[in-house]
Amino acid sequence: MPAVELSPGLRPIEAVARDLDLAPELWEPYGRDKAKVKLEVLAQRPAGGKLILVSAITPTPAGEGKTTTSIGLAQGLRKIGKRSILALRQPSMGPVFGRKGGATGGGASRLEPSDAINLGLTGDFHAIAAAHNLLAATIDNRLHFRQTTLDPRQVLWKRTLDTNDRALRSIVLGLGGKLQGVPRESGFDITAASEIMAILCLAESRADLRARLERILIGFTPEGEPVTAAETRVVGAMTAILNEAILPNLVQSREGTPALVHGGPFANIAHGCNSVLATRMALALGEYAVTEAGFAFDLGAEKFFNLKCRQAKLNPAAVVLVATIRALKMHGGQALDDLDRPDVEAVERGLDNLEAHLDAAAHFGKPVVVSINRFPSDTQKEFDAVIRRVESRGVPIAVADVFGQGGAGAIELAEKVVEAATFETALRTLYPVDADPVAKIETIARAIYGADGVTITPAAAAKLAKARQLGDAHLPICMAKTQDSLSDNPKLRGRPKGFTITVRDIEFARGAGFLVALTGDLLRMPGLPARPAAERIDVDEHGRITGLT
């Protein structure tokens, strides 16, 4: 087999490992351009770096470029002499083949090997799906042989697949006679929404991973008593499947900045952050660790603070809030096809959305820097409108051209982030965990979304009563909400007013350590659009992949 060629300008992965002072026994190469980093690093290196969280305004079809900005910022920090490292999520193949396409940044601020990262990297997602589906198969096997106390009508554990497929949301299992198992209703979640994905991303060690897997609530007995994964006796096998997947993946940016890419929960249906282990590793290996949380501040960043930082006792030094002139104009009512036309008034109207996220960020008491991700069609008058509004709040702002110039286009942003990160503040979360679940949901809805209140459906109320009965009411809340609006109505852009959030169901994620509140009509298995991105992806006769952007 011919040797894999490195992209122009990229270093072999051993050079990236040397840059981090990683001894050869602490990492395992996966080809010439990626590697697994062993957990022993955490025992040998103290976590002394500063954590920088990158978030964004509410996403629009115009794009915000949060990942591109994260990569550009880390490259910019290196340009000003800071030892920076990225800690990012791995893309799910569902969106890659669906609506979004690739998710490794863009232009001069992109992760490499981009195609491999978008198409499975070292196989972590496949391992998560295999462990998830082993548990599902074992549940049905034990039902078939009558080796469980589970009520077939109260099994909670579905199957998973890393492909958008609406036809698998609701299915019937076990049809075809006695040999085919026990007939029952079930369905599929996308792998990014699997509780095992959340568990892998929140686990602090292999022992913690195993303990969390054992706590997974798989269903109830006919009498309503909880049944956990520990009963199936396959948690050891599940842990074995995940034995390599728990190790963070080392890659690099186009400018050679080291990047740990690990885990990939969505922020609209899960907690939206890369793994705790990769984040801790980045803090041990770098002076500045740049990470991001999925979608906008109301989704990913809220969960980053209230779920990830609370559990792992992480304390970010600063927050970067990303916006684009084009997205602000869409929030201000300008049509997608008209975004190249300058419109200062639309920008000013759209700034209400940016201010909503600044107000949300203020609850956590961290310094915030606003980054405007530059596009060629942007005008100085439009930049000036944003700068005036942001600076009137006493918030620093920088215009960054990370797509076109890479790290050189983020030097001003990097300098302002370093300045902001000098002010150390204690970690502040939004609510006490011992509050009632409804109070926690209300707090998120009012403080972060700007809602007038919350409506709890009877089905959700029954699940919350069950949570209280089982002693799970203390768990924090993971809100599953549309990413397209601050409300639970995806059509409401800008800063909606006079709305309530409807919680239609509650799911138990005991292993991950939270309760999931499902709002609106959000689904845990996405569907493909009419023209999926998969239609433009191909491979030439030399093995080069095209269309994966």
C-alpha cells in the first residue's frame, strides 16, 4: 500500500507530538497525520493552562464560523507567542452527509486531515454506536430468554446510528414469530444523541466510564422499579469496545497548531461539548486551551457551564462570542439572497440577538470578547455599527479574518482574549442542583432564552414526578431545543419576546448525570434534507475526496 501523503505544509504527527513535549510512550500514531494520546499524560502533567470558550450568536443559514474562529484564534495566539492548543468536538457524519457538510473550519483556519476528521477519524463514533447497540441487543436477548425483570413496554434504551434517517425514528422490533424476539416499539437516535456519547465526553477515567455505563437507566419493571445497564452483565464488554475511543485524538490545524479532537454530542439534543479528558489534556499541554460549545450561547455554552464545568470543576478564563455581519442582517430581517447588499439598519436590528447572548453570558460572570468573523461583502459602516453597540456595553470587540488570513487575521482578537483572561473569576453556575427540576428549567428559560415562563406537558410532568420518586431530581438539566431561535419556535429570529417554552417530555440520562428536557418538536434522530450534502461528495481515481466542505 502506498504511503499516505501529507497535505502541503502539514507536519508529520510525531512533530506535533514533539511540539507538545509528548514522550513517545504517551501517544500512538494512526498513520502519519493523527494519533491517540494516552491518559497517563494527565497523571504526569498538571493542568495549568487557561481555558477559553468560543460560542456564538443564534445560527442562521448565512453562517457564523464558530469552529473557524476557534481554530483561527488558537493560531493567532501562537502568532503572539502563546503556547495554544485546541480541544474540539469531532464532526458527526449525520450533518456531514445531511444539511451542514464538513465541520472542520474553513480556509486558512481548518483542521487537518480534514476529510478523515469528517469521515470518522479513528473510529470513536463507531465504537460508541457499537457499545450502545450491544446494550440494545442484550436487552432484547434477555427479554427473549426471559432473563430480565424489564417490562417490554417500558424499555427506554433505543438503538443508534450516525446517519440522519427519519424512517428509523419509530420502529417495531421482534416481528416474524417466536424466534425473532419479543415484539415491542422502539426507535433510533443519532449517535451524537446517545447517552454513551455524553458519558464518554464527561468521564474522567476508564473506571468512571465503566461506573457511568452501569448507571444507565434502560427501563422499568412492571411495578415501575428502575432497571439499569448493570443488570445486563455486558458493561465490561461495552467498556472494552470503548477502550481506545476514550483516548483523545491528536491532529493539527493548517498552520500546525496542535488540536485534540474528541467526542461529538450535539448541543441542540445533547450537551454539546468535547470530552472532559481532551479539555484537561489541552490545559496540561498548553498555555491557552481553546475550546467551543455547539451552536449558540443559549445551547452549548449554557450546558458547558452548568453541565460540563459543574461536573468536571473546570473554570474558563474568558468567553469569545462570534458573530458575522451577514448573520446579524438575517436576524435584522434581511433575506438570505440579499446579504451581499450593505444594510446598516438591518445590522442594528440584528444586534438585539447578539445582546441577548451577551446578557446570557453575564450570568456566568466571565469576561467576554466579541469576535466579528469577516466576510468579503462586509462594509466598514456595518462594522462600525456593531463596534459602537458592543463597546457601549464595555465589552471588547475585534474584527477577525481567520478564513482568509488564518492566525495573522486573529492577532487583535488573540491580544484581547489574553487581556480578558488575566482577570481570574470563580466559576458561577446558573442554578443550584438541589433546586426542583421545574425551577431549574424555568431559570434556564427565563435567564438564557428570555422566555416569559415554561409550560410542562402532562407527559413531562409525569416523568418529573418519576425523577423525584427515584431520587434523580437533583440532576442538572440538559435542554433539548432548536438551535435556530432563542425560543422553541425555529422561525423566530432576532430576540423574540412574549413567548413560553414548552417541555413535552423528560428523558433520564443517569450515566451522563443529567435529565434531558425535550422542547418543541425537536427530534433525537434528524432527517435528510431534500438535497443532502452527500449528493456532492465523491472520490476520484487517485483516492482524493471531493465535495466535502
